[in-house]
Amino acid sequence: MWLTKLKTALVLENIEQLSSLLDEMPQFESIEQIEEVSYLLIQTKSLIEKNKAETAQILIQLKNNLNFLKSTQEEPPSSLNLKF
């Protein structure tokens, strides 16, 4: 059952479900199951690393967008700018 849930979460790229499944990993009874889980964990690691890289790229783009928006705004008048 756990193995099926892991496969489903991996196919659907559901990071939250993968995380919760990894927290409750059961004991496996056969070498075949261990090998299958090992392969799936490698795939899970790749998916998480891909997601991490995409998130970093999005954050960089957001930072660039914010910097651009700040550079196009007029500077507010200084409170020390006294006119006589």
C-alpha cells in the first residue's frame, strides 16, 4: 500500500505527499521491494531537486521584477525638503 502511494505521488509530482510518505516509511520484506523503493527514492530525489531549482529560478525572477518596479517608481519627496 505504501509503495503504491509513493508511486502515485511520484507520478503526480505531489511533493507534500512524498514528504509525508518518507516520514512514515515502513520496513520492507524482500530484496525486490527494497530495490524498487531504492529506485523510486532516487526518482523522488531528482523530482525534489528539479522542484528546488525551479523555485530558485522563480524567486530570482520575482526579485528582478521587484527591482525593476522599484526603479520605475518616482521617489517620494523627502521630509527634509523645505521650501521657503
